[in-house]
Amino acid sequence: MVEIIDGKKEAKHLNEITKQHIEKLAKSGIVPGIAVIIVGHDQASERYVRMKDKKARSLGIYSIMKHFENDISETDLIKSINELNHDPKINGILVQLPLPSHINEQNIIQSIDPKKDVDGFHPLNIGKLFLNLNEQFPVACTPKGIMTLLAAYQVNLNGANVVVIGRSPIVGKPLLALLLNANASVTCLHSHSENITLHTKKADLVISAVGNANTLNDNHFKPGAYVIDAGQNLDINGKLVGDVSYDQNSKNIGFITPVPGGVGPMTIATLMQQTVEMCEWSHVE
Ligand SMILES: Nc1nc(=O)c2c([nH]1)NC[C@@H]1CN(c3ccc(C(=O)N[C@@H](CCC(=O)O)C(=O)O)cc3)C=[N+]21
């Protein structure tokens, strides 16, 4: 029997801890704040952004949303980010990706004050992560949430054989760094990799961040393997599914995170956690 991890339950637990931090800050008259910028009218993006805003408000985080039309110029977008960089009520700035093709994503990410980069996408923060610096800095929320989930399930990463599939700057790459920093032996596979099964069959833990339904199935894993599915795909019926196809009777999978209800809720809970952490960091310096 496959154990299905309850990401919603872990996210709820994390949100309760975040709430305690918010209440403690409130005693000093401090309210953490997040600003989310969204460009255009992509349905999925609008939905995620609303979910983030709703969760932030329910926890007592000050949350503002800036919604721009598709034809906003890069200069105007940077201007708006600059205002938020200087807004003392805002601790975290998130620019929802992807952006329209006439806007250079790196220019936008690099215009965010690294101390307010709640996504952890700024090159300075990614550099700190890869160097494993002993200081406080933001880390991409999906990878950080996955690490929290692994810790909650007491997965021993020390010397473990871990395969990460995907090398995006928002999931695969930061995950590589986090896993290396946790002393795992990490293999990263991607669209040019040959014989994926050769690698996944040896893995104690496989983390898939591909973005294609049915990328993996039970035959890819060794008995008892842990599987984290960070995929968010729509199947042919428009249903949200992950990268891995499996059922309760899959014989090799030890545990797996479901989609929906696995990594997704942890991403949003981690965003809330990190907004509050960044507020705390800004007050001790
Ligand atoms: N700057 C930026 N930061 C991001 O973190 C970011 C982004 N841009 N662009 C898009 C991706 C995608 N992403 C998700 C977060 C939560 C769920 C999530 O909560 N999923 C639920 C289901 C959601 C639903 O009901 O539709 C689940 O898996 O259970 C999904 C996807 C964050 N992203």
C-alpha cells in the first residue's frame, strides 16, 4: 500500500506556527506585509494569486495586489517594484511568473530589493543558497516547502541517493542546492537526460518537477522509494494532475505527495512563513 502524504495537513500545521509568529509581532505593533504583482489575465495565475492573498489576509498579514494589463512596459513595472522596495509596510514582493514576452524576467527579478525577494529568485539570494552561507536569506518557496515536508516525515537525507527531475530556476535548481546542503547525493535529470530509469531505480527519493502528466510510473522506482511530485498539469479532461501516475496498489512507491493536496499547499504556506520571517529579520538587524 502506498502512503499518500497529506500536504494540506502539513500546510495547516505550518500556518498555525506562522500565526503564532504574527501574534508575537503584533504585541510590538508590527504587521508583516506582502505585495503580489500580476501582469495580464492568465486564469491559473489569477487563481494562484487570489489564493495567496486570501491566505495572507486570513493569517493577519497585510496583503496588497497590483494587477497590470499585458501591455505594461518593463520600465513602468520596475517603477512599481521600486515603490514597493521603499514601502516600509511591505516585507515581501512577489512578481507572479511567467511575464509577457516583451518583458525581460531577469530585469524584473533583479529590480526587487534582495531583502524583500520573498520568492528567493534574485541572483544574490540564489548565490547565497548555493554557497550555503550561514546567514538569513529567502529561498524559493516550493523547494523550501518540500524540505519542510521531508523533515516532517523524518526522511533522512544524509548520504541518501536523491534524483531531481527538472532544472528550472524556481524548483529544480534551488532544490539541488538545498539537498546538497543537507548532504544528500544528488542527481539532476532533465530534457536531455538519457535512460531516466537507470537513475531513478537507484534513488531513495525521487522529486519530479517536470510539468508533464505521466512522466513517471511505479516501474521507475525501487521498492520503498519516496516520491515527491511537484508537477501541476491539466490532463485531457482538464483535471489537475502531477507528473507521476500511480494507484494505491503501486508496489514500489513507499510514499508519494498527491496532486492536488501535496506540494502545492506547502508552497503557499511557505510563502506565508517566509513573509513573516523576512519581517522578523528586518527588525533584528
Ligand atoms: N513568482 C512566482 N512564484 C511562485 O511561487 C509561482 C509563480 N510565480 N508562478 C506559478 C507557480 C505555480 N505555483 C503554485 C503554487 C501553489 C499551487 C497550489 O496550491 N496547488 C494546489 C491546487 C490549486 C488549485 O486548486 O488550483 C494543490 O496542488 O493542491 C500551485 C502552483 C506558484 N508559482
